[in-house]
Amino acid sequence: MAANFWTSSHCKRLLEQEEISVVSNDDRDRGLTQEDVKIIKIYFSSYIKKLAQRAKVRQRVVATAIAYFRRVYTRKSFSEYDPRLVAPTCLYLASKAEESTVQAKLLIFYMKQIGSDENGFRYDIKDILEMEMKLLEALDYYLVIYHPYRPLVQLLRDAGLSDMIEMCWSIVNDSYGTDLILMHPPYMIALACIYISCVINERDNRLWFEESRVDMTVIKNIAMQIFDFYDNYRLGFEDRIGAILLKLSQKS
Amino acid sequence: MLELKNGIGAKRYVKGISLGEGTYGVVFKALDTQTNRTVAVKKIRLGKYKEGVHVTALREIKLLKELRDPNIIELIDVYPHKRNLHLVFEFMESDLEAVIRDRNILLSPADVKSYMQMCLRGLAHCHKKWVLHRDLKPNNLLISSDGQLKLGDFGLARIFGSPDRKFTHQVFARWYRSPELLFGSKQYGSGVDIWAAGCIFAELLLRRPFLQGSSDIDQLGKIFQAFGTPRETQWPDMTSLPDYVEFQFTPAPALRSLFPMATEDALDLLSKMFAFDPKARITAQQALEHRYFSTDPAPTKAHLLLRPASKAEGMRPPPELASPKEPVVLSPPAKARRISLFPGVAGAEHIHHSKESKDGSSAATVGETPSDHSGMAITDRSYLKRKLDMDVHFEDERHV
Ligand SMILES: Nc1ncnc2c1ncn2[C@@H]1O[C@H](COP(=O)(O)OP(=O)(O)O)[C@@H](O)[C@H]1O
Ligand SMILES: [Mg+2]
């Protein structure tokens, strides 16, 4: 793990599960449950991914955008900031922050290509640029996010497991379906993904984990959250998101 | 306090006079009513609903939020006001360029040492946090009212450390550009900042910019004139750099002849900051530990350093004309378009870098490395879960 993570704002701002999963009063008033909130986050994480695929940006940009999205909603409610606008704006901001700018007008174009209008994806450039400022404020202007990808490569090399990189990499990708990036140092997430791969491939590397002297309870806990995602939240929720967003637009 | 700050925004500051116009906004002097400090507020111009917050401003915000050091400018606050973003910095009375230019200021060896120490401390902090400044020059080394030198202007800075990422070499004002940048390197590291700091060191000793090239090629010529044309043994990677051009061999004059007044220690440090091979160049931390900083005279205490009366005073001496002693380009490089490049051809560098994108981005595609195929099949999952449950078991075994 690069020495810089430990002194980064990302590290200082890691959150506990309880701080993340509270449903704001505004959202509760509109009838949103914790489960709804979870589904919104998963739906829009994958929406960001889809949008990013069109825009052909690096994986890193996608990961940063999703981290921004999830972080914003630890401080703002879905009723206040419409996720349909926040998601593309997070990608827009992340593309700039990661030095691979995607023009706002292109994003709007891609949104129209993939978006279903009946769900209210009707925003324009001006809306994205306005939301950009609000997001910066909601993020308290902290824009640097570390990801598990780089430590993953280093750890696998160190463990002599570089042949597992493909599987680990895609598990890391999928870990963005959870709030893990807001809660744990990226190298712990990377370790959990390696752990999962080892179990699947029946590779016994207990010794290596032992030597790395990480807290296996935490690693397993992270792994369980990824499993929970695979088991219960893998499917895009195209069917349910409409009803949830409808709740949002209705005053209680 | 956080809530208060966010609530107040613009109202927290009482705007004063304009301090100057930057590349992407106007800078005002202001009073921070919350702390009673004088601050500098940079109002970022927004293109009329075109591309939102300027990337330069975003870069500065992103990196300065991660850096905190006595020798790095403090970003006190950021707030939006009337659709413009405002960056609040600590107020800086002057900058090193004004000091160097001011003929009324005599810079003693202890003063030079003090400035270099502060500059290298700021730089060491950046590099420890994997941030490259990429725009070091006297004008961007700001000086506070208590004499502290602080690195400012992070609009070109970036995080480094990912070896596969290609950077633009169009950074730094030309006179402060390292030879690897001038040869088009895109995978450079902290050595580029050290080279620039070396140029600033030299400038403090000479009281004029050290290597004043009029084009990129001429800049290389000036460098080789001062330090000799590098041999392959000195810098093995040189010939494989994208814009490598062979120069006629010139031997290195004694460094002493360029800096007649400098001490042996100063010359030794200087030569290490100007090592051709970036891998062999001294790091900021090593430079701070160099004996130059521990031998007499001790660096002048910051608050005792003389400061210029006004920024406008004094004039930079005219740049020197290209001297005939400079080494000449021998062979044209691989690409024919560069044949036309000769020392002193004004604007030549525009030809040869025109295709470089401004922000140096070279976007790769989603899921670049190992693949984008996501996740596992459902059968894997239940299997996995079983394995995991079993696994608790194998953990227990270990403790037997
Ligand atoms: N922190 C500061 N304190 C005082 N003056 C400043 C400060 N920052 C910038 N300035 C003044 O505002 C001018 C423009 O600043 P800046 O935007 O950084 O310039 P540029 O983009 O041209 O490098 C500077 O030349 C300087 O005179
Ligand atoms: Mg400047």
C-alpha cells in the first residue's frame, strides 16, 4: 500500500457502517426504507458504470465517481439531491478530478442513449454544471479517493498469486456495489477480494495471510458484505427502481 | 464550525483591493471575519455554462486539500458565490521573484540557504504525499509576512506513483524544465521538481535566471553548455526518450566557473540537483540532509529575511542572446518534422508539441487491465458461501 493513503483525507474520513446507513428524515418522510436506499445506491452505481462505458473512461474514474456518489449521500438526502442528476454529475466531476475529462454535453448525449425518459432522466448540461458546484460542497471539496486496484496488483505479486488477477479485479469492480470504499482502507478491500478468490479457487494461502498480520475478522467481514451483494443485489433492480423513485417525487 | 462555515460562505469575508489577475481568475485581498486574518480570495472564472469548474482550479483544490505544511500555501476555505467558485488562501505578501529582482536586497549565503531550505521542505512534503508540483519557479514561491517561503500555484500539479500513467511534458516554464521533459519524457517523477529547484538555487546565487533558453532545443543547448553533453554512461535512458536529439559533444566547464562565489557545499548540492539521470538526481529529503544545510553559515531565520518594498519594483535583466559556444544539434531525431528545429528558432517547440493535450490525459478504456468481466456465476456463489463457512473452521484449527 502506498504510504500516502495513511495521511490522505480519504483515510481520515473513513466512516462506520452506522454513519452510512442512516436514512435521512426527508427520505423517511417520503417512505424510503433502508432497503430502498440500498437499492438506489446499487442501481445508480451500475448506472454510472454504464454511462462510463459509453464515455470510455478508465476504471479508476468509474470507481471514483461511485465513491463520490456514495459519499454525497452520507451527507445529503435523496429527496434533496435527485440521484438521477447526482450520478452523471459524479461521473463528470470524477472524470475531471482523475484527469480524463468527459465533456458535459457528451454525458448528456450518452444519458439520452441509455436513459429511460419515464424515470425522469431529463436533465441538461446546465443542470449538471449547477449540480457540480453543489457536489463539491457536499464533498467538502475533498476529491482524492484511493482504490483497491493498485494495492491488489502489489499484494498478488507479493503472494505469488498474480494468475488470479482477473478474478480479483472483477471482484474489486463488484465491491463498488457496496459502501465498502467509504469504510475500509483500499488494501483491506483488496485483501478481502484475494481471500474470496483463494476460497473459490481452493488455493490455500493461509500462511501468507498469517504473515501479513491483518485482522482476519475484518477481512472476512468485508468478504461477507461482498457476498451479500452477490447473493441479494446483483440484479440491476430495473423493475423496482421506478417505484422507489416515484416515492421520492411524492411529498408525504 | 463546519456548518457555520458552509452557512456563511461569501459573507465570512470582507472584500478588499484586487491583488492581481491570474490565468483563471481575479485575486482579491480580503479580511476573514471569523479569524481576523488577512486572506487572498481567488475568484474562479466560469465559462458561461460550458465546462463547469475549471480543471486547473479543481486540481488546485484537490491537491491542496491533501497538503498541509508550513512551506505550502494554505487553502483556508472554498465557497461558491453567484455561480463562481472562490478559493481562500492565506495572504502572501510577496514572492521569490520579487526578492531576486529587488536590487536593494542583498542576498547573503545564509539567506540563500534559508530560501532553499524552505523550498525543499515544501517540496519534500509534496513528494511524500506523491504530489508533483510541476510549475516551480520563483514567481510561484510565495513569501508570507513573517518571511516564510511557501509553494503556491498548484494548478499544474498531479499525483504520481502510478507507473503506467503517461503525463504531459508540457509543464514548467521553459527555463525550469529538466532535460528529461525537454526530451519528451512522459513517465517522469519527482526529479522534475528537483531540477526546477536547482534552477531556483542557481538563480538565487546569480540573481538572474540561470538557463534562459529561447526554445526547447535551445534550452537543452543551454543546459549542455553549462554541464556538458551527457554521455550514455551518465544517463543510460536518454537515447530512448521520445524526442531525443543528439547534440554535439561539449565538455563540462568547472561548475565553480559558473558560480564563483558559491561554497564547496553549495556547489556539491547544486551538482546533485542537476544530475542528468533523473534516477540519480538527489531527492528533496536527501537534499535537506545534505551537509550544505548543516555547515556554517546557518540559514537565516525566516522573519529576519529582507522583503521587497513592492512587487512592481526592479526589472528582470534582458535575457541573454544565444551564445555561439552552445552545442549544436547533430543528427535529426527519428521524426522528420523535427529536422527544422535549430537552436534559437522561436516557436519551434510549438510545432513539436502541438498535439499534446492540455491536461495530459490519455484516457484508456473501462476495465483496461485484467478485464471487465464482472463477477461470478450464481453456482460459484453458493459454493463460495459454503467454503467460507468452512473456513471459520480452518481458522480455528490454527489455534489448536
Ligand atoms: N495567496 C496570495 N496572496 C497574495 N497575493 C496573491 C496570492 N495568490 C495570488 N496572488 C496574486 O494574484 C496574482 C494572480 O494569482 P494566480 O492566479 O496564482 O496567478 P497565475 O495563475 O497567473 O499564476 C498573483 O500574481 C499574485 O500577485
Ligand atoms: Mg503563478
